[in-house]
Amino acid sequence: MKERPLDFGALFGSFDNFMSYTAGGLVFGAIYALIALGYTMVYGVLQLINFAHSEVFMYGTFAVAWTFVFLHGTGRVNQSLGEALPVLLAALVAAMIVSAAIALLLERLAYRPLIKKGAPKLIALISAIGASFALAEAMGLRDRFASWVGLDDNLKNYVVPGKARDVYSNPVSIQPKGLFDIGGYSVTDVDLVVLFAALAMMVALDQFVRRTRFGRAIRATAQDPESAALMGVNSTRVVQLTFLIGGLMAGAAATLYMMKIGSTRQNAGFILGVKAFTAAVMGGIGNLRGALLGGLVLGVMENWGSAVFGSEWKDVVAFVLLVLILLVRPSGLLGESLGKARA
Amino acid sequence: MPDTTPDTTPDTTLGAKKGRTVLRLTNATLRFGGLTALNDVSFEINEGEIFGLIGPNGAGKTTCFNAMTGVYALTSGTIEFEGNDLAGRKRHKITKLGMARTFQNIRLFKSMTALENVMVGADVHSKVSFFEALFRLPRHRTTEAEALERARELLNLVGIEGRHDELAANLSYGDQRRLEIARAMATKPTLLCLDEPAAGFNPAEKQRLMDLIRKLRDRGVTVLLIEHDMRLVMGVTDRIVVLEFGRKIAEGTPAEIRDNPAVIAAYLGVEEEDAS
Amino acid sequence: MAKDSSETKVKKDRRGFGEKYAAAPTPVKVVAVTLLLVLVYALPLLRPPILTTNSIDFGTVMFRVIAFALVALGLNIVIGYAGLLDLGYVGFYAIGAYTTAVLTVYHYSWPFFLALPAAIVVTMISGVLLGAPTLRVRGDYLAIVTLGFGEIIRITVQNVEWVGASAGIKDIPHPTGIGAKPNPPFDQGGLFQVPRLQWDGFVPIVDLEHKTSFLAFGSRDAVPYYWLILTFLLLILIGDRMIKASRVGRAWEATREDEDAAELMGVPTFKYKLMAFALGAAIGGMSGSFYASSQAGYINPQSFPLLLSMLFVATVVVGGSGNRWGAIAGGALVAYLPERFRDFADYRLLAFGLALTVLAVWRPEGLFPPRRTRRAKAAEAEIDALEEGTENEEVTHA
Ligand SMILES: Nc1ncnc2c1ncn2[C@@H]1O[C@H](COP(=O)(O)OP(=O)(O)OP(=O)(O)O)[C@@H](O)[C@H]1O
Ligand SMILES: [Mg+2]
């Protein structure tokens, strides 16, 4: 590996460079933000880090890839966004269903028994780590499972025998079309869809939490679980709803991610999950608007960082940023709250 | 610490020292957002006193403890302990200075034994270093033996004989409250702050607690007591401060407080509750 | 006097058979411990059937088992005693290994026994550097921050030429031994040579062809490395016991139980958390140092994946967090089972993941309290003894 000097010129040398790193960062930041919602909702209500949320996302990406294989076969094709749209929508539905199902399963198996027993947080976190591992590994071993049940032939497009841990790609790669330039960055239709879809989902969720009966129940539980329960809020339901929403958002994030990246793998969730969590903490965990802000800031900052330090240091930039934020402002940029209340 | 005797023997110089101010709150104000939990509160506690802090629920008594022990910082005003301004001091340093407390909602180290709980308190003044402990050097051994002896003595004093090696979680509720007192006493406090130590006690237990509090005072410890049970408070304290909505509404001897119309007004509802 | 008091502490820590052991007269204890030690040291030479791995050298496996047990012991201080969930422990393991590699071959040529303490100091300092800012943040944030730390270390060694980048560092020298270097296959090195056993079914045969050199370290035979690291493990074990039964151990436990209450009882919790963190780091670094200079003498960034961190946590939690013997057993199992059952190796992460969740869910208190349940029992026994006479009690304890 080459060692390179710090290259501030790459970022600040020209307005074009600067804008292109910023715009690229925003697109990724939107995906982080969507995943971050899952962490932030669960933390707001349960004060738990749902460590396995990364796997909820990862299963969503596979749901997207498999939908493409199912509807398209494996022949590699390039399509424009418009051509791929029907399949993408089907994939979105599939991903949201799969991710939500995994999230609910997690809640039921890894969390609820512990919450019932009032177990310490550390135990819940360990349970979540275990579940995260098991889920990621199960995906990594899918070729084995298929061969156990003798379906490896039928399923070979989905499991790629013997290569289950490798990168698994969409057969359709979506060709982005440049629409206009910001600085030197050609903003594509895919970028815009990712950014606006993410924003729209967040606004919808924000309104849902603020304005609906369910949202009130969530906020009430986040504020004071005991009083909420006394006032007739069914806390198990609220927790389920929280996981469901987190799962749906992760499914949407998975679809956008696959649009932009086009491939996934069994451990794809891990690093994205950590970053999304970072985004949640940065914005103020438990705070929905904070998740959006944190995601965008993180996406942009790490892109800037990789311009200056080199792209291999991108993840390091993200982690260092997390540590700095925790030190300077442990409750995040916008403070910690779900809805209005302090969690 | 080689010197374990002073507070185990009655302090004969008590009379002479009485009057020295141990704790002084001056215009202490503490706000939580919009709520003023302590509003311009001032009082002094003198050495050797048993001092009562009373008031209806939510009056700010526990908050006052929390401000004294460094859990919350005052919005304005000062707290002086034995001449030291406590502003900005770390919680464990305040304990080391000689202020110890118990908790309204019991906070023991549940998976440690009763004895170990008290030993944690006793460790405050231990000078044993990591290496002395690792290599079992003489200072470790003497300190450990002394702390152990002291801890056992304190446990017996508060009335937990024979259950020293029981896990704190397995002790009865009353024993847990008493264990909190023993743990606080192990830090060799000059000022012992008890937050509703008699909550949930039956009359016989309350009587024993009163005796214990007097015994502690006779050992030279100044006691600050938060309590809702009027009989107990009136029976054991020398002076009382009454809080209501974070404000000091009265101060005086138990007899004066009993007859104070403001206090009676503040307490009307609470008295009834107590009687039931 | 004080010895007695520490004995009572220890007694509380023991399992059922441990109580019997504690009741035995001293000479019996000495003999039992000695026999056990000899057995443990001789294990890779005895090569007992069933236990012995077939497809991979048993000595190598045993070395790894002890290396993991050492790591588990270190992490147990952090997680089990102080209650700090450190998910980036592999970072310290890597720092220990890389410090050793850099000092002994890559940039300098220090002997191993100088590099080892240096590695320990370096990891301890890195523990303090990481811990000082992060141990103040909320407990569950710490997990994520340490996770990030583990990744940072891996990415760093992957990208920095100075530590070999992705190619890693090879030819890390072995520890300096006494006597000639072993000369395989007829090992003649060391102070003397010890033959090992060969089993024909259940019939032992002394195998004079494969001898292990005593106190000499070569590239063929893992047993001398096993002896070396086992010795360090035992030393750490003793130290761990001393510290646990002292004000330091009490402070850790109190901090883990209720940090605010501990602070208000005069425990400088931050200082003790940092101490636990740095100690754990140092022990991890020590294990990494042994790993770097073991037989193969080669490390690269792939040797330190984040998964290893998770395995380490699994080790401690599965073994029984806060219980040093449980941690050691966990470490041993985590290193041993996949080697003994190679077909199983692919599934081990899945199995560990499931085991973690199942353990947490079925026995949320069970991860911590096997020891405490035992302790409660021991307490009952003591109460019984106490009822026979309080004076007697006072004498034995004071
Ligand atoms: N951390 C906090 N944040 C916000 N408000 C608080 C906090 N702690 C206490 N309060 C509020 O301050 C007021 C005083 O509370 P405090 O616990 O001191 O009352 P108290 O006199 O001890 O009552 P009780 O007799 O019920 O124990 C209450 O209204 C309480 O709700
Ligand atoms: Mg109170």
C-alpha cells in the first residue's frame, strides 16, 4: 500500500472537488440516516443499542438482490432507472417485508424475554451481539443450508454454492443518468432518488411520531414507560411497533443502497450498522431529526476525510468522529429526545 | 489505616466542640429546567447535632442531599462543608472529606456480601496501592484486617449480626436499610446524611433506629436526617429545617416546629397520610 | 491473620468440589495442586487419546488454547469485574503482537524477553489513551467506541508501511532459549529433552523419535511455547486472585454494580475503570506478543479480524463473566473445539452467536452469578459455623 501525504488540495483545491465530495457524501449520508432511525427509535424507547439492526439492513439488501434474480434471471444487464423501476419497486416491498420480519423476530426472540425479566442492559447488548452474529453467519452459510435440504441446484442463483461469503451482486446494474452538475459532481437520477426517497421517509416518520395516536404512545413510553403503562399504553405493542418501523426503514435503506452500490455480502451490515449508529449518536440518539442530521453530517465528513487522508481511511475518519462527538457533546448535535420528550 | 479508634469511642470533647459549623448552605438554588427544586435555601448544621430535614413529598429534600454530595451542581448559592466550598468537587472526594449518605431508594451493591458492601465504604481512606495489594505487602494485610474488623463491628452495631456474608440482595428490606447506614458509617463521616432511613419500618424497628441514630451521634458523628415519620423526627432531632416547594419555610427546635403555623399548613395533608 | 481473611474470600469463590478441597489438610492440598500442575504441563506430551487432535499438531492447539485463556483472563477483568463491555479487545492483542514484531525484527532486533515487557507497556499505554476519553461516556456507548477502536487498529496496520501493511511481518524471532536450538526431527536442543507418548489405541508407547527440548524454542515443536505461555498464565492467574480479593477488586465490583452509588461511597470509579481497562489491555497485549513470536513467527492484518473480538467476548461471557475459571474454560473451549472438530469450524461463529443469545435470554442473571449463587451457599455454610460460636468466628476472621 502506498503511503500518501495529506492531500488537502484534493478537497479544498477547487470548488468543484469540494462540491463533488460533499454531494457524494450527502447521498450516502441519507442511507446512513435511514438505518440510523432503527437505532434511534429503539434506543429512544428501550435505551438499548439494537446491535443486530445492521443485520436487519443486510437481510434487506439480499431481499433486493434476490428479487432481481427472481424477476430477471442471472443474465447481467444494464438498465436505466426508468427501465428498472418496476422491479425496484417490487424489491422495495420485498426488502421492507424481509427487514421488518427480521426486526420483529429479533424483538421477539432476543429482546422481549430480557425486557420482561428486567435484565441489565449489558446482557441485552450481548444478546443482540449474539443475534447479530448468528444472523450474519447464517447468511454466510446459506450454501450449506441449501445443500442440507438438497435444494442447492434449485437455489443456485441465490446461494452461489461455495461462495456464500463472497460479494453477491444484482444482475441488473442500474445505470445512473447525469442530470446536472454541482461543481464537478454530476448529480444523477439515482442520487436524487436516494436522497429524496430517504428524506420523504423521514418526514413521513417524523409526522407519524408527532401526530398519530401510535406516535403519541411511542413518545409517552420513551418519556416515562411506567406512567405510559399506567395510562393504558401497551408497552409490548409500542416496542414491537418501534422495531417494525426500524425494520421498514432499514428495508428502504437496503433498496436505496442496492440502487447505488448494486452488490452486498454477508458482512455488509456490520460497517454500515456501526456508521449508522454513529450517525444516530451524532445527531442525538433517540432524536429522529438528529438521525437525519447525523447521517448527512457523517456521510459528508467521511467523504471529506477520505479526500484528505485517502479512501482507505474512510472508516477511521468515521470512528474518530464518533469518539470526538461523544467527548464534546455526549448527547449529540440536537440532543436526545424521541419526539419532544427527553428519553 | 492504623487509626481506627476515634469514632468508635464516645467523643468526650463533644460539649466543647459543639457549635462548630459542619455544613453551611448559603442561598442554595437549584433548577431543573423550569422547576426550582431548591429555592434560596440557607441553613447551618453544627457539630454533634442531629438535624432534621423535613417537608412534604417533592419538597426538595433528596435534591438537597444530591446537591450536597455533588450529584447535582447548584444553579446559584454555595455549600460549605467544614470550611470547604463544595462547588465543582468530585463526588468521591466529598465523601473522603467526611460526608456520607444513604439512599431513599436503596442502592446497595447487590451481588456483594453485606461485609463487602461495608468494606467498600471502609476503603475510602485506605492508602493501599495496587502493588501492595498484588504482592500482599504488610500495609495491605494490616489495612485489610483492620477494615474487616471495623466492618464487622459496624454491621453488628446496626443490627446485622450473623448475616455478614449474605449477599446484599438476599437481606431483608430492613437489613438492607441498616446495611446502607453501616456502609456509610464505614467511610468515617463527620456528617452522616440519612434519606428516609425508616421508610417501611414497623414501630419497633423505628424505635431501634432512633436508638441507633443517637448512638452514632454519641460516637461524634453529626447526623442529617430526612424523614416523614413525625414521631421519629420530633423524638430524635435537635433542630429541624422544613422545606416546601424548594423553599425553607421554618427552622427551629422540634417544639418550635410543631407549633409553627406554616409547617402545620404545609403538612396538613401529609399528617393525615401518616396517621392512616 | 490477614492470610486467613483472604482464605475465606477464596473459599467463597470455589465450586462444589472446591469446598471439599478447602476442607482438606494442607499437605493434601499441596500434593493435589502439584499433581494437577504436572498434569497440565505434561498434557501436550501425554497426548491423551480422544482429547488429542488428529489433523493438527496437538501441542500447537494447546498453545492456542492457553493463548486464548490468557486473553479471556484479561478481558474478564474488563467485562467481568469492571463491567465494561469492550468489543475492540482484538486491537490490544494486535498492538501487542505488532509491537513485538516491530521491536524484534521489523525495525529493531531486540530479544523477545525485552520486547515482551515493552509490548505490555505499549498496550497498557494505548489502553489508557483509549480509555481516558471514552470511559467517561455512557456504558453502552463504550461498546461501540471500542468496536471502532478495533477497526481503526486493523485498518491502520493494513495501510501503514511502517508496520508491514497488508503483507504483514514475517521471520519474527523465537524467544531466546537455554542450550542449543532444537534440531528437528531428532530434537537435541535445550537443557535436556523429554520424549512424548504415542498411543496405540489406549496403550501408551514412549515415542523416542519426537522429543521436546526443554527451554529451547524452535519452529517445529510447539510444546516449549506452551510451557512458556502456561507459566505466564499461571502467574497472571495468581495476580488476578490477589487483586480481586483486595480493595481494587471490591472497587471494580462496586462500580459494576452501581457506578453512582460507588462514587458516592468514595470510590473513584473512573480511576478504577481505567485501571481495569489498562490491565485488560496489557494482558491482551501480552498474549498478542506470545502469538507473534510463536512457531510460525508471522503476523498480518488478517490475523486480527474484528470477529476475533467477538470471539473473545463470547469466551468470557460463555465461560461465565466475572469468574476467572469460567473465563479460562471458555477461552479453552473457543480455541479447542473448532480444532478438535474441524468439520465444525465453519459453523463456530454461528454457534457462538446463537450461544450468546440463548445464554443471555435463558439465563440473563446466569451469565454473572454462578459464582454468586455459590457464594451465597458458602455464606450459608459460614452462618452455620457462626452459630456454633461468635467468638470463634471473630478469631478466625480478625
Ligand atoms: N433529576 C431531576 N430532574 C428533574 N426534576 C427533578 C430531578 N430530581 C428531582 N426533581 C424534582 O425536584 C422536586 C424535588 O424532588 P425531591 O426528590 O428532592 O423531593 P423530596 O423532598 O425528596 O420528596 P420525597 O419525600 O418524595 O422523597 C420534585 O418535583 C422532583 O420531581
Ligand atoms: Mg426524597
